[in-house]
Amino acid sequence: MGDKQTRDHIVDAADRLFYENGYEHTSFAHIAESVKISRGNFYYHFRSKDEILDAVITLRLANTQRMLEQWEQEAQTPIERIRKFIDMLIVNQAPILRHGCPVGTLCTELAKLNHAGRAQANTLFTLFRAWLKRQFVALGRKSDADALAMHLLGRSQGVATLANALGDQRFVRREVQQLHTWLEQVVSIPSDSERKAKA
Amino acid sequence: MGDKQTRDHIVDAADRLFYENGYEHTSFAHIAESVKISRGNFYYHFRSKDEILDAVITLRLANTQRMLEQWEQEAQTPIERIRKFIDMLIVNQAPILRHGCPVGTLCTELAKLNHAGRAQANTLFTLFRAWLKRQFVALGRKSDADALAMHLLGRSQGVATLANALGDQRFVRREVQQLHTWLEQVVSIPSDSERKAKA
DNA sequence: GTCTATAAACCGATAGAC
DNA sequence: GTCTATCGGTTTATAGAC
């Protein structure tokens, strides 16, 4: 098996296992079993477990970037694009109920571990935050675009956390419905600061 | 040192360390160092680490119950009581920024570990949920009291998760302000189902 | 009740054969 | 590149002295 190929298999398996069982709880033995290689072979491709985490986050950043670009191609208006973000909670409902949000749960774990990779994991949030902010700016909400982006990020994190803990599907659907309603109101009603700017 | 006393010290230290560094990451050695006892002495008071977790959750349930009862004494109206819940995000802002929500982060971790104590940890959420539901019923929102309780729980979880990851104090204050505004609207505007019931 | 000593398993990481 | 064998450290948990 080629150099690149085995490395990619390791990162793919680690990506899945870190999501399903957590970073610390996932051992080399678990990944090795999934990839069908020996434990010693890891250290040809990576110098440490931290380096595998680094590669996993880099992979997730690339996948997220690609997804956001695809949303921009598929949806022409900012409101449609933000709807794609909200609907993630429905599209990925099954894995979210079982394992939570891949971004939120990783950041939460690395914060507890006070792990060096924490800052890099947070850039996953930043990627969504900057993308959402751009959409709200395009909606004419320049003055509070970042606050709206953070609000939406927080709302979706709350839904994922509670859905994962209590396993309530109806709660997810209800909250997604409310988020769509909230988005409609954001579009139709200008913010305080926008009105002040016009005055 | 008395039997009960040492046991309580162990549970108190474990409670704090589980919150600050996570359940799995906290070892007997860490707790022992904090309580100033030997590792072997644990097994006079507990049969396993799982049993310490059990005791910690039981302690948190009792503390939460006591806090909710105190809120009921301090605040006479349901809306004032719900405001106490929302203001938890301000009162506990410093620990939340550093370690997240004690309930949410524990449930998230135990879900990843597929740990037996998961169901018991979720009852911490249930305690808040049932209490909030009662307040919304008292506000005259009988038909959607549970949905409102879950919504508020989710919102606060999202704020805590994002605040912990990105360490944004202004975000917390802004979201708390919005939650108070949301609560005012809940009080002033009857729900769809309430209006249907009146028609 | 608390201690020391230690078992048994697992962890990340290394050395060296092929 | 991949393997086997193993090191050193940590983990939970036990045994037994005091």
C-alpha cells in the first residue's frame, strides 16, 4: 500500500473514531484495528498522537471549506445559503443524536484536556462564523453581521448538545423550524443599529 | 478523620476535578493529591471510579435541587424565577468561560464514552427541564411549557459551549440580554396553540 | 481508616528485523 | 513501508501491614 494511501486511511479512521468515541478515549490500538495495520506502523506516518489530531482537524477544515463553497454554488441568495446551514441539523440528524456536533464536542473535549490543539480546533468554528457573517452582510446587516453569525452558531450548538444528551428528534425539528422563522424576521426587520444609521 | 468526612472530601474534589479536567482525564492520583490521601484508601470508600462518578452526580442533583428551591423562595413570580435561570450564565460566567456548563460538558463526555452513568447525568437536565416547565405553566403557557423549557435549555447550552470554545464575554452578555427580551415576548404574546384554545 | 506495595492491563512511543 | 517485540509510564484495582 502506498505511503499516501495508508496515511489517509489512518486519518479517515481517526476522524471517525475521534468523533464517535472522543479523542482521549481513542487509542492507537482502536485506530490500528480499524485500518488493519500494526501499532508500530503509526510512527512511520506520524510522530505522535497529537500529530494525528492535527491531521484530523486539517482534514475537517478542508472538508468544511469545500462544503461551504458547495453551498455557495447550490444557493444563489444569502438567505438560501443560511438555510443550508440551519438544515445541517436535519441532514445530519442521526449522527448528531448519537455523537453530537463534530465541531462542538471536539472543542469541548480539548478545552477540558487543556490540549495544545485546542486553538486549531476552534478555527473550525471560525470558518463557519466568517462564512455566516459574510451571508448576513450580503443580507444588508453589516453592523451586526458577526453578532447574528454567533447567535446562529450558538443556537445550533445548543440544539446539538441537548439532542445528543436527551435524544429528542421532535425537539430538533421544532428548533430548526424556529430558526427558519428567526431568519425570516432578521431579513424583514432591520436591526436597532441599522435604524440608527438611517436616522 | 471520620468516615463520612473523608468520603465527602473525595466527592467534593472529584466534583471539581471532573468539571475542570473531565471525567476520564481525572485519575485517582489527581483526586488523591487534592484530598491528601493515598490512592489505596479510595477503595475503602468506593468500589470503583464509576461509583465516585455516581456519588458526584448524586451530589450535583442535590445541589441543583437546593438551588431551584432557593430560587423559588427568592423570587415570587414565575418570570422572575426564569430570569434567575437565565442569569446563571452571568453569575457563573468565569467558570463557564473556562470549563463550560457542568451539566452539558459531563453529558457530552459520557455520551462519547458510552458510559453507564450517562442516563443518570441526563437527569440533571431533566431537573432543570421540569422546573422550567412548571414556571412556564404558571405563566399560562400550559400547552407549550415543555417546548419553551427545552428551548431555553438549548439556548443556554449553546451560549455555554460557544463561550467556552471562543472565550467571548461580550457574546455571553449579548445572548443573555436577548434571552430576557425573548422571555418578555413569551409573556406578552400568547402561543399559536393558546390562541387556538381560546377560539 | 489509612497506609505501602504491587498486580494486571493499557497507554503512547521506540528499536530493529525484513 | 510494515512488521514484531518491547520499553517506560500510567491506569484502575487488590492485598495486606498497621
